[in-house]
Amino acid sequence: MGSIEGVLTGFQVAFSMEGILFVLIGVFVGTFIGMLPGLGPISAIAVMIPITFGMDPTLALVMMAGVYYGAIFGGSTSSILLNAPGVSGTVATAFDGYPMAQQGKAGKALAIAAISSFVGGTVSVILLMLLAPALSSVAIAFGPPAYFALMFMGLTAITSLSEGSTVKALISAVIGFMVATIGIDAQTGTQRFTFGNANLLEGIDFLVIALGLFALAEVCTLIINRKDLSIDNAHKLGSLRITKNELKEMRGPMTRQSFLGFLLGVLPGAGATIASFIGYITEKKISKKPEEFGKGSVKGLAAPETANNAATSGAFVPLLSLGIPGSGTTAVMLGAFLVLGVQPGPLLMTDHPEIFWGIIASMYIGNVFLLVLNLPLIPYISKILKIPRPLLISLVIMFSVIGVYAINFNTFDLYLLLLFGVIGFLMRIFRFPAPPFILAFILGGMMEQAFRQSLTISNGSLAIFIQEPIALSLLIVGFLSFMFPLVRLLRNRKKERV
Amino acid sequence: MLKSINQKISIVLIVVAVGYLLLAFQLPSFPYSPVDADVLPKGLGVLLILLAIGLYFSKDTETEAEKEQRRIPKKDIAALLVVFVFVFLYIFCLEWLGFVLSTAIFIFFCSLYLGYKKHMTNALVAILFPLFMYVTFTELLKISLPQGILPF
Amino acid sequence: MKKIAGIFLFVIFIVLASACSDDTSSSDKDSNKEWKPEKPIEIVAPAGAGGGWDTTARMAAKVFNEAGIIEEDIGVVNKAGGGGAVGWAYIAGQKESAYNLFVSSPPIILVPLNGQSEYGHEDFTPLANMIADYGAFAVREDAKWDNLNDLFEDMKKDPESITVVGTSSPGSMDHIQFVKIAKAAGVDVKKIKYVTDPDGVGLTQLLNGSVEVFSTGVSETVEQVKAGKIKVLGITAEERLEGETLSDFPTAKEQGIDTTFVNWRGFFGPADMDSAAVKYYEEKFKELSDSKEFADVRKKYGWNEMYMNSSDYKQFLDEQKEDIKSLLDELGLGK
């Protein structure tokens, strides 16, 4: 069966009445669950699996795919409005989305997020359709040394993620890295800093830290300012209007991050979180006005939102064409396939072209639905910010509490959440930036594991990092991007002296 | 003499780093890995000490505006502490009282304390919102939240 | 302000007091009597949603209710954390309760032996084992080894050149199943190079040549074998499995390596469960295992049937623990 024929079959499936209906159900449920506290794509897919029993596999999977990217789409809402990211892929969204919403431009922020998500989603589906078979070799191209180099490259951006004191940014990062070392070390099974507490064995969950450092720290600030009952420009809150200039600004990040996000999504283990951070960082680095980032920059919001949705489609490459789940989410997605009696892998495309291409084709419709469903809702959703401060504060706290509780169903995590809330607040007062903390927490753990895997494989020889071309080139890029600001700093100093 | 706030913070950080290092040096060794579990933590501990020293001697002093931002009125600190205690009690009672009851009590009293005057709206939100969440989670999504002492 | 806080505390106090006084659980300890559940039963999956434990628990609960084997409602509760340790500690606190079951598998032996949980299988009442899965050792299709003995010969000669990858850390399942078979083949287990890929991309590392051997579950290998990307040198089952492709996988045993490793999965209750209740569950799980509906579920997920009643199960677990403990001691990982 030729692949053109396969693609056509896929479109037939996706554009049939049932196909359209199931995509609609999928994205609707996905967005809804994604907006709920603590429930990201993993739980969304897991709770939907039993419902698919006995359904036609193709339609069921088209729906499940919709649930998956719908949940990513919905996750950004709480990041933007409440500074409370519900899933890791939307932390970077809060960096600029929340400030923008606080300036009374909540509707605009949500609209930018929706449009960027749509573009990221759609462009990456086109890439998926054209390149899926060819990219399966890229998906496995990264060995441990290359992963180490990739994480290293991401970490070198720490200093660019913050304003003000570089030393403080680095201190934040080191502490974030330290927190990442808590738990059982995967390479040796050694317990590190667990104090014999079973709740710490698997390490501290990402959400505990994100909600503590971002949402609860913000709650503290809100409590102090609880007297200013409203935010600026409240009457324009729900307005979706995006100016021509802003659209122009979005164009660059959206194009670049659609590609970059997709590629990072293809790599197993990297995924939406890393794509959104790297997307944010690269846009900040190449921006002519990096000082706007973190204060409600249009680019700073468009970049991570495009990237995380593009990465979601990218993650389908290893899943569909190799049967390799690259993340916790795609692992559960793989489970959904198996329950329906479909085994994703190298044979899927030839054995079940209608499923392989049906899912991909349905993503076009799904993305359009998401946009159409979400845009009209924005004016209503953004009214959340009009809730009087005292009530809003209580609700954000409740949101964070359910979000964290739903990870392990365990109050221990909630006490940790409270602790990180306090830490986050102290960091704010003393002007230690939170983004480097969270970035080092995410990347640090993976970087350490990849480093040690590499050295076990090479029997302790560091040469492994320069023998592999991908690893070497990424290391060079990382090194240069680290040195570049330093060089500029030194040169400026010299100038001052002269 | 500890003059600037940065110097005080750097002392705290050094204490943290030393504590972390002490624990790192107690990590058991594992015979089969060229880079053992303690290598990175030791490195991080040392790095934090170095950075803290850097902070101690760093010249950038706070601007007046920044200092102002740091000064929180006593009344607000008290408010923060009270909310902190509320949240603590909320967490503490979550599994005993159940999600709906503890959340309702929390939302009502926390909003009241923070100065929300419309008691009817407050009570309504405090009851309906947790109920909505509870039903969505347990009935629709089959994810169980603590039921507590309520019979449903 | 103070007043409000005071009222808040007072309300909390009152409700707490009533909550505590309400907690008079009556436990029936008459083992001659027939026992039947009188209120909803809770099955704990000591892991998050979507994993093997969670799926088994949810499927069992579903079939129990839908096939009418147990009338009372059965709810599945996730208590994730510590590789199971958090869930086990929770159940250990429910002594004698006949309404708190949980699902488990080899980690309940491995995790305590690694010093990561104070509770092991001895602290609970085994009710019934339900299913089994087996380990598989895969290499790339173009690898020079065609059977386990070739591989192990090379590992004896040049242990530094071969790296094994698994998803779980040393001392846990993927590692131990490989070590157990390799040891029986005469390999020096202290020289095995093992790396963990916690993100589940072990297969990637095998395909791109970073590592030589992938130690995993049988079902994870099937598709890649069909596609001609990898070959399975051996599986840890007693006999060959049934099914397309699966039946082509040679066991370690038929290659003259006389040992097996079972990834069993079954249900437990808290310590000191009433013997009438144990008997009740034993029978109900047997009924479940024999039901057509559960057979469909097994087929769907590629699980093998392996029913054991409470006493057989307990004995089986004790033996498993002995085996694994000696292995860990030899590796110097026992705690």
C-alpha cells in the first residue's frame, strides 16, 4: 500500500461523520480535564481508557489522541490566569502569560495562547504527516551522551532566564538541582536525602514545586496587596483583540517553535516540558528586546505555547512508528492502544494504515475544533480574574491543593507544597528568580542520569561525549551560549573602564 | 559585621550547603557504577558554598525601591501567618473531614478573614464549588477524593 | 479578625471530635461463620493511574462487579509513592480489615530487600495470585549472538564490552531477572554492566546501539521482533508461551540454563485478616480467574493466567524471597 493511498484512507476516516464526532468529543473532554487542577494528559487518557472498551479501535484512538492534545491545550489556562501551571508543559507559559493577564489583558493572553497552540499543533501535524516514517530514525538517534549534551545546553540558559544578579540566578539553579537529587538514584538504587521517608523515595513531584514556587508564592503577594481589589483595565479583561503588530511579533516565534518543538517532541524523554522551556529560552536569546520577557511579552507567551503543542504531535512519531513511548503520557497512550488491540510500532503503518493516518489526519480537525471551542469561551473564562481578591485567593489555594493531592493521594505532598510556597515567597522577597530553580530541577535530574549512563557504558571514559557527533555539537552550542553573555559582560566592563 | 542583606542570606545558604554536604558524605557507596550517587551532590554542595561566598562579596547593593518592596507591614505578615495556619489546618483535616467539608470550611473562613463581606455569596461558593469538584472527580472521572465523614 | 480565626478553630474542633467518636469499627472475628462483605470494598493500587498495578486493580474491580461475582461496590484507590512503599504502609495501618485489599507483584519482595520499605509480603495476608508475566532479553537483529549461551560466553570473556539496560534501578525487577538467569549460566554477576533508563527509553538505547542487551517484559518486545529490528535471545518462563511470535521465543530453560523468573501479580489484604474473609476472597478470585470476562481482559493485555490460593501463594512468596535475597547478598546490594 502506497503512502499516498494511506494518507487518503486516513482523511476518509477522519472526515467521516463519526470521525468528526469522536474528535470533537476527544478534544472537548481533553480541554475540560486539562483545565481541572492537577489533571494533565496522563490522567485524562487514563480515565478515558475504560470508556473505549468495545469501541471501534480507529475511532477510539482518534478520540484518545484528541484527549491528549486537548489536555495540553487546556492546561495553559490556569497558568495564565492564576500562575498555577497544572502540568509541566505549561510552566513556561506562566512566565509571560500571567504578567500579561495581570495587566488586564487576560483575554488577549488566552487568545495568543490559543492561536499559538493552534499554529504549533497544525504545523507539526503537517510535519508529522510528511516526515513520520522518515523521522523514526531521528527518534532513536540520541544515545545517553547526546541526551546529556541536550540537557546541558538547556541548563546553560539559566542565566538568561532571569534579570538582575547572575549569582542569585545560579544559586536558585543549584538549589533546584539539589532538590532534584532527592529520592532513589536510578543508576544505583541508593536513597539520597530521603531521611527514610517512603514519601520521598520517588523524589519530589514537579507539580509540588511548580505550584509552590509559582501559585502559592503569588498567593502571598496577593494577600499583601489584597486591598487593591481589582486589576488594571478590568473592563477590557475579556477582550480578545490582538493588534496587527502583535500578530507580527508572534509570527517569528510561532514558525521557529513549531519546528523546534516538533523535533524535541520526537526525541523520547524530552517532550513538551523541555520543548516549552527551550522554546522560551531561544526566543529570549534571539529577541531584540529580551528585557520584555517575563513582563508580559507576546513572544514570550507565543513561544512556549507553540512549542509544547508542537512537541505533543512530535511525540507521536516514536509512539506510532516505533511503538516507543517517550514520556509518561505517551506510555499511558500506548496502554490505550493495547487495550484496543492495536500494537503501535514499525508495522502499524502497513498493517493498519487507516489507524496510523486516521489519527494524524484527525489532528487537523482536532486543532481547528480546539480553536473554535476555546476562543468564544475566553471572555467568560477570563472573568475569573474579576472574582474579588479574598475569594480568588482561597480558590487558588484550593486549586493547588487538589492539584497536588491528585498526584499521589497523599497529604505529605501537600505539606511539601506549603513548604515550597514559603520558599517561593522568600525567594521573591529576596529577589532570587524562580525560573532557574524549576529549569534546573527538570533538566538536572535527567542530565545527571544521562551523564552516568554514558560513563557506565564507556567504562568511565569521558571520550564518549566527544566521539558522538550529535553530543559534541550540542555541547559546543551549549558552551558558546554560556560564554557569549560572559564575553559581552567583560567587554562592556572594559569599555566602562576606558 | 553583617551589613547587607545579601551577606545574611549567604550565611544561611552556606549553612544549608554544609548540611547538604554532610548528608552527601554519608551516602552509601555502590560497587558497580563509575560515577557513584554521591558525586553530583558533593559537587552541588561545594558549588553552593562558592556561590554563597560570591554573593557575600558581591557589590550590587539593593536600590531603595527594592528595599521598600521587601519591607512588609507587620499587619500583612500577620495575615500571611494566619492564612498559612488556615492552609495547614485544611491539609491536616482533608482526609479526616473529607474533601467537600474541609474545602467548604476553608474557602468560607479564609475568604471571610481576608475581608470578603458578601456572606451569602461566600457560603454559596464555599459549598457549591467543592461539591462540583467532588462530583466531577469521583463520579465523572472515577478518581476518588477523600470522602471523610460525609455519607456520600 | 481574631474572633473569626477562633470560630474557625472551634468549628474544626467540633467536627473533628464528632469524626473521631464516629470511628467505632466492629470487627467480626468468628472464623467458623461464613463471611460476606457488607459495605463497599476498597482495592489500593500502590501506584499512579495507568500502570500495571492500577490496570490490574481496575480490571478486577470492573469484572467483579459487572459479572456479578461480588455484589458490593469495589472502588480502586491510588496510593502512589516509594515504588509501592507508601501504599503498603497505608494498608499496614488497616490491620484486620476485610475491606482493604491491594494489588502487588515482585516489588513487594524486592523493595523491602533493597531497604526501601519497612513492610514486605510477610506483613500482609496473601489472598490469591491472578496473573503472570515473564522477562525477555533482547538484542539488536544484527547482533552476533543467537542464543543466551553465546551472549553469556562473551560476557564471561569480556564483561566490559556488554551493557544491559532496563527501566528500573539496580536491585529491582529488570536487573534481578537478568542477574538471576546470568548467574545460573555461570556469569560473574559482579561484572555485569547495567544502566537504568527511568524514562522508559531502554528500547531506544538498544536500537541506536548505545547498549547491547535490553532486559524487559515479554510483551514489550513482540512488535519490534515482528518488524525485524530486534531478536529475543531468551525468556524467563518455565515453558514457551502461546501465541503468534511469542511461541518463537526460546526459554532460558530449554537452553540449558536451569532457572526462571516470574513477574507474578496478585491480591493481598492487611495482616490478621479474618480467615473466613480470606476464604471468601480466595473463592471469589478463583471465580474471577475462571470467568470468561477476565479471560478476555487477560488476552487484551497479554497476561498469562496463574492462579494460586492463599496458602500456596504464601509459600511461593517465601521461596521467592529466599532466592532473591541470596542473589542480592551476592551482589552486595542486600540490606
